Amino acid sequence: MHNKNEFNKKLKDFIGSDKRMAVVKGYINEYKLTTVLRALNNSDYTKGTIHTSSIGNLKQIVDNRIIPKNKTQNTIFKLSNLTLEVNLYERNTIYHGDFAIYYPVESALIIETDTPR
């Protein structure tokens, strides 16, 4: 995407479509996550899960004030109009609700056996 307005329009169009999966690409993971959460907050979706690959990613989300500081994995909490749960996807890939976000998505797409040691 070339700019924020174009990204927001494409994301809003996606949310309103019958498509079920999107990969949001970019350099800054926190910005991608906050932008997607903001768009979901302004949609009909209300309940979802953020799957992280490690406790370090959860700490990163908390440290960047994306979710409240006192939230830990597998805790359900409100963030504006959204009801969210954050968990580790290697242990729990089940989600209940309208959407699931993998953060960061790169680690969910890479298969460890495919990467050089």
C-alpha cells in the first residue's frame, strides 16, 4: 500500500467482503496490529483472538501499550468495542469469535524445518 488512507480503504473493503483471510504486509508489526484492531473496532466484528508466537511477542504488545499492561495470555478483556483474548498459537490455535490475528504473521507462516540453522 502506498499510504494510510489506501490501506484503511482496502482493509475496510476486505472486512465487508466474504473473504476470510488476509495477510497484512509492512515493516512495523505494531503499526499493522493497531491499524487492523482500529478497523475491526469500527466494524460489526466484536470478539476475537490475537495469537502470538512467544511470550516475548505478548510482552512487546503490552510494552507498546496496544493492550492493557495487566493482561496476560488466555485472559479475555475489552479493548474499546472489541472483546479480545491473547494466547500462544503453538499451544492454542482454537479461537472463539469473529476473527483471529496472528502476531507477528511471519513466524506463523515460516515452518522451522524449512529454515537453515
